[in-house]
Amino acid sequence: MIVTAVGMPGSGVIHTFSVGHGVNPHEVLWSQGYVIRDYLSAELVDDDICVTVHISKRHRHTRMPFVRRGVPDLTTDRHAGEAVHPYQRVSACAVVRSARGMLGTECSEETSVPGLWTLPGGGIEPGESPAQAVLREVMEESAQHVRLNRILELQSDHWIGRAPSGKLEDFHALRIIYSATAPDPTDPIVLDVGGTTRLARWVPLPQWRRLSWGSATRSCLERHLGDVPSQ
């Protein structure tokens, strides 16, 4: 992933950098004296995912962006000598709303967190833009046609843990999260049977906190759910 940071209109590009394995783009910009104010675009350019952000200078009272440190390190003595495989995964997800509520997906046994609820979305395949990927994933996981509104967040998580395949991974997750609206919602159906999604459903807004969400997803919903248009 490549991040291009621009300032106010007319100021041009301030900083461009490649997000290396385990690197949090928010920390990179903070170290340069900036914070992200808005996400302008996410595109596929020459096989790279390029995210353009609007930044501003941080000041003495600017709050440092929250940085997730991931799950506990699983490289204990019983894993001594086992190879740890570095893996950076760029995915696209969406906070989807409609007149029926918000769209949630439940993780299947093919994941390391079966039963956990999350946002529809998944990994970006070669040759896909982030927008194409999230539209495809929403369809595969819920059979819903949605309209993308804007980018809400860029999340970065980094941990060492065991993949469902059994491989021990040094895992770096980069997630581009969109706001999306389903203008004609239907009963959700998981089309990708046998994949990472067990169930999808419309969750009434007053009830979403009752489900078991991952901490990054819950944090995103707390900040942005109310700003996503339902129609």
C-alpha cells in the first residue's frame, strides 16, 4: 500500500510513503507532525493500492491517533524453532446501512474467530480496486447491492498468531473501511457457502451493541455508524 498525504487545496503533496510490513500509517504521519483529517480516495495504480489522505499539522493539544497493538504474541516456548511467516493483507470492508438497520456478518469455522461478528468485506484480489473488492465481498457474503459513499477509516493491526491453516504468522492487517448504503435491502443470503462467513443479517440499530464484535469493528461503529446514510 502507498499513502499519499496532501494538505489544503493548492498546497499539493506533502508526503508519500509505502506502508511496509508492520508499519502503521497513522504513526508515520504523526512522527512527521501530521494527523489524518479525511480520506480522499483509494485506487489501484500499477498493481499498488494507493490511498490519498488529507492531513493537517498536529499541535500541542492534538490527540494522538489510537493505535491498536493486536492480540497477544503467541510465540511461546512451545513454538520454539517454528518458522513465523510474515503476511501483510490489505482488505476492504463497509459499514452498510439501510432502512432495515446495519449489515453484520458472523464469522464461520473457517476463521480463527468463529461466532464473532464483523463488517462485510475481505481481501483485495490482484487486479481489483478497493471499491471493486468491497462491492464483490458484500455481494458474496450477503447478496446485497450497495452504494459506496466515502472512506471512513484506514485501520492497521499487527500481531503474531496462528492462522486457520495452522501456520504461525507475523500478520499485518490493513483495512480500508467504507460507508455504504443499501437502497433496496433484501433478506441477506450468504452466497459464498463454505467461506469465512456463516451468517449475514440486518441488525436494528438499537440492538447492534448486543452482538459480539471484534474490538476494532466495535470502535469503528461507535465512531461512524450514526453518520452512514440509510437511504
